[in-house]
Amino acid sequence: MRKAAWRLMIKIMPREVARFVQSRFGELKISEARYEDRLSEADEHYPKYLNYLQNILCMY
């Protein structure tokens, strides 16, 4: 499921934000200040991702 979500997420949001959302912190290597920026970016992009999922599910 995580891999499927990853493939859909990177269509909607930047890869770094998708890594953050999936808690791939080992791949991020970000500072505490940058963490706050990623959190804001995730807050912005995640609703778009959910809308994208909803549109895909409505097709079937």
C-alpha cells in the first residue's frame, strides 16, 4: 500500500514532501528549521493528494 501511495503522491506533490508525509526521515536529512517548512508544504499538498485519490476512486 505504501508503494502505491508513493507513486500517487509524487504525481501531486514534490518528492521531498512525499518523503516527509511517508515519514522517510532517514532519506530527508533535514534540520529542525527545514522540518517546519516541510510541515507547511505537507499541509498545503496533502489535501490535493486526497482530492486526487477521491477522483481516481470515483472513476471505478
